[in-house]
Amino acid sequence: PQPIYLNDYRPPAYRVTHTELKFDLVSSATRVIARLHLERHPERQEGELPLVLDGEQLRLLHIAIDGQALEDDEYDVNESHLTVYRVPSTFVLDTEVEVDPEANTALEGLYLSNGMFCTQCEAEGFRRITFYPDRPDVMATFSTTVIGDKGSLPVLLSNGNPVEQGDLPNGKHFVTWDDPHPKPCYLFALVAGDLQKVEDHFTTMSGRDVTLQLWVEEENLSKTDHAMASLKRAMKWDEETYGREYDLDRFMIVAVNDFNMGAMENKGLNIFNSAAVLTHPQTATDATFQRVEGIVAHEYFHNWSGNRVTCRDWFQLSLKEGFTVFRDQCFSADTNSAPVKRIEDVSFFRTAQFAEDAGPTAHPVQPDHYIEIGNFYTLTIYEKGAEIVRMLRNLLGWEAFRQGSDLYFQRYDGQAVTIEDFVECMAEVSGLDLGQFMRWYFQAGTPEIDAIGEYDYAKGEYRLTLRQRTPPTPDQHEKLPLHIPVRMGLVGTKSGKDLSMTLEGESLGTDAVIHLRDEEQEFVFTDIAEAPVPSLLRGFSAPVKLRFPYGREDLAFLLQHDSDGFNRWDSGQRLALLALDDLIAAHRNGVEKVMDSRVTEAFRGLLTTDTDDKAVLAEMLTLPSEAYIAEQQPVVDVDAIHAARTFVKQALALALRDEFMAVYRANQSDAPYVPEPRQIAQRSLKNVALSYLMAIEDEEAVELARNQFEDGHNMTDVRTALTLLTHSSRGDIADPALKAFGEKWAHDPLVMDQWFSIQVTRPQSDALERVKFLMDHPAFSLTNPNKVRALIGAFAGQNRVNFHRADGEGYRLLADVVIELNKLNPEIAARIITPLTRWQRFDESRQALMKAELERIRAEELSSNVYEVIEKALA
Ligand code: B3K
Ligand code: ZN
């Protein structure tokens, strides 16, 4: 496989103005008849150019131009392209091909899921449906006729509006759909199956009625309320916040069981992984309810940021994904608890995206080359892209940012554009020079800021020095300084209040943004009457690592006094990390572990101070994850990290048992389940308390967990209880509970996913054997991505002590799965491999074991997806 370069971009030689498709759906031999209305691109008038169309795994049955069948010597077909040597400047191309949906386990193109036909075309799946210029800068209107068996496929859906339908001979029927909005073929969708719908309506801001439909298998009809409500909230929010109105008469969502990602924003016909849309209090946790709300909104928001204005080429993927993630994050923040949403997003980001940015697959938010675009649906493109858009919003302020967004949508409606076009709109409306800022898009790696501060009492000055450096990444050894907005305050140690800041004679107020542009900059704040502790990078104002030599007292002080909720939480995390550091060292050196009383006292303060923000309190009481602790270590020692973190949990639980118990009891409730912020906050606080109590496993705690499980009030509580029991030493209670749960929910694949994950994430040493055992369970299947993630992904990604077993058996198991999946579903294979690619972070013996497994995979005949990842990992 060869890389493709951004610099090689050229407009297509031919564009499609209108696409007519006809599908005759048969499981193993579907016929696709395509009529493409083509014309020479105005910017590509140089000499004669052959027509080259993409096409993979297609059997060509017929080809004609302007009604004239082509002779054998007039065209050529190979495994990836169809070439017609001579074509007129405007013409109609007819083709007929046969595809095999049943054999399609890659889940790209047209495939079968539970007897239902569905499609996934982004990024390059459409070329597995018909011959086409499969690139996002070719935008056409579509007219699609779907023909299928009336008995087994009563519902036939595609993009746009249904314009005709009727019966056909042999028990078949058809529906024709028209999509009037020009779109790239990656937004094409088709669904056919035995589906039921729930329907609702939305009146848009200009008074148009939109029919909303959620299509599911019959047994899932009771799980659609939340997604529908979320959709309506999202539609309203996008009108109010961005002035964006929906543009078709109907909006459809379909739930399918076999899906590589969360969901897909096909025009007017979103297709969702059932795990990202179905909810019920008895089967889904609070986290799932919130995730569903976020994903429904995300896909809906794409209707403008992605569909109406799309990407010129796939190097611009973050144009739509970064912006849309930012939009969905803000929507969720507005709908739920804003501080908690930020804490959750940042904690995930600093763990997972930082690791990606520091590993062998690090890439810029706008990559300049790739082998397989399917490998670039990454945390960097999505989440770091969203952080960059957030910085733009903060630099411009909301009003100007909104103007920039309006300008972008108006100027580029119906076009395929670049990240530069987007940023240029922001520069134009604000007059800001965003030249240096653009480096955020081009430079991979996480910038590190070293900060030091000095207070001069005599002069009343606080001198803050910031030094930035971005470590080299695989393809970029030299890095340039970035424009980094650092939001900050100076908290007076006497008053506990934010001090007014004056910088170079300019008064900044008590909370301000300073701009770091050079490698090193000094900021001298004057008229500072008392010694301050700086609160830096408030709200995580830039996606960087910031080091400041805080003492533990400073952190305990900020934890109490910082006016920025995010930094209050982060001070707690930093304080815990310092304590964990000592304990990790103690564990390694075999000396007795001693708990830092400052952490205990900070926690006591949190538990005994009245607060109405229970959601934030639950976050403050949550220790940094093993993965985040590992991120801070030069060489990751999974066992020492696990031991240290467990020790802290137990020490806190022992010292504060009564306080945790009181919090648990005060937040118990049998009110009917509602997924609203207050209830969610209460449940998370209660369950955090229970997790501490279960860390010491005293009889009362075990009894509480058992009752919470048996009570079965809602899945959030049941799952927490079952997890805590399964991860404890009380097999006598956990095993029967697991058995009962597995039997009760055997019919529900989404609950069985949770049942798998709970078991394979247990820290006990039998976890790997459980994984192997469960892989033979009738509910498990290697061809279903949700099952692979629930069992293999959860084990390799979350069960750090067992995946990194010293004997290498965890690595071997993952490599075995990757080798199988490489043949079945390359996109999933290339994702699931991630933990093995991070071998540089571990000790020599583990490094050798991990590399040996990567080499073993490399010896196989590899898909381009797995090939690209393996080559980078072993480079
Ligand atoms: N745009 C889709 C991604 C699908 C890509 C699969 N290879 C989901 C989303 O970001 O909304
Ligand atoms: Zn998206």
C-alpha cells in the first residue's frame, strides 16, 4: 500500500451532477444499476483525460455511455478502478454491477445486519456499491430506487423524500427516494428490513413541519424515547445557538446491531449503532443515556457542519469532525452539568489523546499523508480538533465566533472546502491574525509548558515565566512555537480570593487570558498586594501539558479556593498524583506505603462541606484512573500503579468510612428513574461512595452492594453493584449474581455487552482465562464490533494489570484476535490493536513481548488498515 499526500490534491477530472441508482436487493447477489450524469470539471480542461472511477469488490455486468454499450477495448477494470479511455465532455454513464452483502463482514459498503440491509459509506465504502468518483468533492443530487422482497423487507429507506412506491411481480415492491441536496457519495445511505418506527414531529424556526422517525426492530420499540427527545432538543439548540434549520421534510434514524462506529450522519437517514441510540432505565446506564444524547446531537449537527458544507478531501476530516464535536460538547454542557461535562471530556482527552499524540501513530489534526483513511477517525482528528475550535471560540468571543460560523455556512453552502477556509472566516470577522494559530492544525504532538512564578513582596510584583516545547513526533522532528491561550487567575493566599491583575499597565480583571507565542515569555503582574498561588490553564484553555512546581499545600489551597471549578478539580487530581507518585516508588522499592494525610484531609473536607453540586463532588472524589497515572510515569509499571491506587482507595475508605457511608445513605432514592442531571448527580455520588466502601469490603458494604444489585432499580445502580462485587474478592456473592444477570438478559445484546465487560475488567488474575472462556459464549461473536469492543477491547484497554501480564499471554491473545479480525473487519482490527502499539512506554521485557506479537501480526497478509498501523508501530 502507498501513501496519499495532501499536496497532490487536484480537483476531479469529471464531476457528477446527478446520480440515479436502482438496487435489487438479494442477500448474496444484489444488483446495482447506476446512471451517472457526468461533466468535465471546469478546472481540468487540459487535453484528453480518461474517466477513472473507484470500485472494489464489484462484478461489472454492463457498461454504456450515452446509451451505447462499450466494447471490451474501450475500458478496463482492475481490483480498484474502472477506466474508460475516451469520453465526451458531458455524458451519461450506465453501469450494472453485482455485489455480495452477505459476505461483507467488513461492514463497509452494503451489508447485512440481522437480516437487514444497510450501508456505511464514509469514508470510502461507496466504491463497494458501484463505480463512482468516491471522493467528497464530487457532490451530486441522488435519486434512488430500492427494490426488495415485500415479505422480508417491508421497509425500504434511502436519503431524502419518498416520491414513488408500488408493487412489483414475484412478491417484490419498490420505493423511490429523491434527495434534492447535492451530496458526496459518502453520505449515501440505504436501509431495508423488517423494521418498526416511532414517529414524532418538529416545527422548525421558520414554521416548517419535519417528520421525525426512529426505525428499530420490534423488540426495541420501548427503547427509543430518549433518543427522540434528544433529537428534538438538538434541533432546537442548533436553531437557537447557531441559527441552523433542518432542510428536508423528514429526518430518519435507524438502529443496527452491526456497526463499526457509533453512528453515521447520512443525509436525512442517520444510521446508528444500536448501542448509541437505544436506552431504557432497566438496560442502559446514566452514562449511556448521556452518550446517546451526545451522539444523536452530533450526527444531527453534521447536517450543516459536514453535509451542507463538506470536506474537500479526507485530509480535511477535522473540518467537520472537530467542529461538530465542539458543537455536541457545548450542547451536552448546556443540557446537563457544564462543569462535569468539561471535566469528563478533559479527563478522557488527557488520558487517551495525549497517549495517541505521544505514540507511534501521532499525526496532525490536518494530516499531510495517509495510507488508509479509515485509520484517521482518531482522537486527534475529533477531540483535538474540537479543542482547537474551542480555542478559536475563546479567542474570538462567542459573538464573533458565531458571525464567523454564519459566514462559513453562507459562503460555502453546497461546497466541499478546507480547514483553512473555515479559519479564514474566523479571521475575517474578527480581524485577528490567526497565522501562527494555524500551526495547531499542522503540528502533531502535545505542547508542554513549564511554568515558574516568583512573588516580589517589596515590589508587589508577580513574575510568571512560561516556556513551551513540543516534543518531536514520528514524521516531524522540528517543532515551532504555538500560539497558546492560557486562561489564569492569581489566588491570594491570605484572602483566598482572585486578585486583580495588571499586566504592562493594562488591567485584566481577576480572570484573564494571556497569550504565549514565543518559546519563552515572561509576564510581570504589578500591584499584587499578597502572595498568590497561580491558577493556570483554567477550563483547560489549551490542549497542553502544563507543569508548575506546586507544593502540596498550594494544591490543597487551590482545591478549596480556586474560583474556577475545573481547576479546583484539577488541583485535587494533581494532589492525588503527587501522593500516588510516592506510593508507586514505595511499592517498587518494597518499602511500607504511607498515606499522605493532606489527601485524606482534602477528601474529608469535600465529604463534610455542604454542596449543591453533587455531580462535581462525585468527580472530585474520583481518583485519577490507572491510565492517567500511567501517562505521568516515565516507564509504566502497571502493577505498582494498580497497587498504589488501590492503597489510596483503601486508606481513604478506612479513614473516612462513616463519611462515605453517610453520603451513600443520603443519596439513596427510590424515585422513578429519570435521566435528568439532578438524579444522575445523586446516583454518581452514591456510587462513588459505594466504590470506596467496597474497597475495604466490610460486611456492611458488601451487603449494600448486594442489595443494590438485587433491588434492580435501574441499570446504573445494578451495573455499579455488579461491577464492584465482581471486582472484589467476594466470589461467593458475585458469581451467583453474574449468573442471574446473564440469564435474565441473555436476549438483550446490549446488556450482554456490559456483562462481558464487567467480567473481563476484573483485576483478579483469572481475567485472561475468563476472556478466553467468554469468547466461546453463544452471545459472543467476532463479527460483531460491539462484542469485540465489550470483551477484547475492554480487557486490553481497561484491565491494565492483566493485559500486561508478565508472561505476555495478554499480548498474545490480542494479537490472535487482530490476526482473525484482519481478515473479517480490517477497520476494527486496526483499532483494537492500539494497546500493543504503545510498547515504548513499558519495561524492556514487556517491550520485547509486545514487539514480538506485532512482528507475528506483520508476518500475515495484511489489510491496508492493519499494515499502516503495524508499520508505524514497528518503525
Ligand atoms: N462520520 C462518522 C464516521 C464514520 C467513519 C467510519 N469509517 C461518524 C461521525 O463522526 O459522526
Ligand atoms: Zn462526526
